[in-house]
Amino acid sequence: SGRENFIHLCNPHLEKMKEDILYHFALGTGTHDFPALFGDVKFVCVGGSPSRMKTFITYIAEELGLGSPGCDYPNICAGTDRYAMYKVGPVLSVSHGMGIPSISIMLHELIKLLYHAKCTNITIIRIGTSGGIGLEPGSVVITRQSVDATFKPQFEQVILGKTVIRSTNLDEQLAKELMQCSKEIGQFNTVIGNTMCTLDFYEGQGRLDGAICLYSEEEKLQYLKEAYDSGVRNIEMESSVFAAMCNLSGVKAAVVCVTLLNRLEGDQISSSHDVLVEYQQRPQKLVGYFIKKSLGKV
């Protein structure tokens, strides 16, 4: 459309600050030239581990024909060990750690970084792993909406002692475009479905193998089947706050996760290391193809 979509900051207090220190990135507006460093960014990919996000930036550089083969990409956040950040051309790759609190802290600073850099028309995609429900391991799920552990499409947070509820819908058009890209690649099963976001890996996801478990296998299976019937196809621990914060900031966002197991058949991830490595490459391949196509390089 030619219209420039800027990052929307929902915080009037920031205008009064002389300098903004992004503490967990070890970056600041007084020490770094954000427009020069990040002004050309159009795609931001976020995922749990620093090593996975470094692998992704190396992969996307090769796919886009940027940088030289075997080139090492420095960690922009080397001044901290909280998060890692890598950049090549218009693509930024950032780790977010595990769980809602960790990704939430990262997103506050990432959204401010994109705002200070005057970035426009940004697409943010979370690429990750998840537990599947009723899907073969290795299937990729593009999230329609993130739901909580009671299957409601909302993110609930207590702010100043009051419960605040925010919407967790994701960009429908972007999800369709990603699905089309998967059809064009034709290498793995991909579905659009709801993603359940929990506060925990064990009891919160109905596992029987944690240090504490006070429910039966029958109760667990009944719960997971209810989740499936409500449209849930996978479970992870970051999508709800990711969707809520991207919505409030006016950023197009998607979640693309591979399933490492079918939770209706067990709780422990038993696939070999090599198989898991190949599975984890699937969201990267899909998002890499989407970025190439968006830039007219397919």
C-alpha cells in the first residue's frame, strides 16, 4: 500500500527521558546510534536459545546471499548474558529465553529498540519448539490465536494490583501467507491452529513426569483431548504475551513452532538428537522462505 507503519509505543513517559537504557540488551540511546544500527530492519525473528538464533542468522544470510560463507556474526548484546542478538541485512535475530517473564522483558526492550531506530513495516515471528496435540512429531504449527490453560484467547497480567486482560490474536493474513509458503516448500506437514501458552513445562502442561504430579493419566488425557477439541494443536510457554505485546505495539506478528512429540502419546521427548535438530530447522526453513519471498528473492 506504500503506507509506512511505525511502531506504536503505549508509554507517554518515555518522551520525558533524556536517555533510554535497554539494560538487558546492554544498549542505550545515549551510547548507540539506533537508526544507523537497526533502521533498515524489516523482519525480526525471535526464539528461545542464543545458539538457535545464531544458527538462524547464519542460515538466512546464506539464503539471502548476504555476507560471505563461513562468516561469523557477532552478538550485538555481547555486554550481557541475558539475551543474544544478531543482524544481517534487514533481518534481526534475537533470543528470548524460556517462558512468559523472559520473553516479556526482551519484547519491552526490542519494541523500544525498533521505535528508537525509526523502523517501519516490521514483521516479528517467533520460531520455536512445542509439544503437539494430535499431530505427528515434526509437524509445524502456525498459530491462529494463543490461548491460556483454560483455552481462552487472552493474556492475563496483574498490573498495580489489578488484573488486566489483553487479546492474543495474531495476524490472520500473515498466518495465511506462511501457510502458502509451506505448501510451496512441500517438505513437512504444516497446520494453522490454536496454541496453548502455559506458565510451566510440567504440571501446567499436564505432564506425568515432573517432580510433582497429583492427577491421574486419565485426567491428563481428558484435559488434552478437551484442548484438542477447542482447536489447540500445540503447547508452548511464550505465545500469549508475545501476541498481546505485538498487538498493542501495532506490529504484524506470527508464531511458527515445530512439534517435538504428540502429547496424546507420551510426555518425554524421545527422538534422537539428529532427528530433533532436523525438526528444529523446519520453522527456520519456513520463515526463511517467507522472508526470501517477501523480498522478491524466490
